[in-house]
Amino acid sequence: MSMMGRLRIFVVQEPVVAASCLIAGFGLFLPAVVRPMLDSFETAKPVPQPALSDVVAGKK
């Protein structure tokens, strides 16, 4: 029997276990792919903080 045939029999006999394995696979795969994609996006440039004396004096 081929591997796909065995897999089909397993899914029919144990659907909950098969679904759990599928969900776990997504849980392992997505962070490995999505996190580097999000990190590669250019982040916004930080805004320079005004001098404390300007804030206290109310200047712009």
C-alpha cells in the first residue's frame, strides 16, 4: 500500500488526531515564515524627542 493510501486510512480512522497534527503543523510553519516577513518590512523612522527645556517652556 502506498503512503497516500495509509494516510487516507489514518485520517478516516483517527480524524481528531489527523486534524490536531494539521493544526500543529500550521502552528510550527506560520511563525517560521511570517515572523521573518514582518521583520523585513522597513520600520518607521524614530521621531526625535524635543529638548526638555522646550517642552517645559511650551515652545514648539
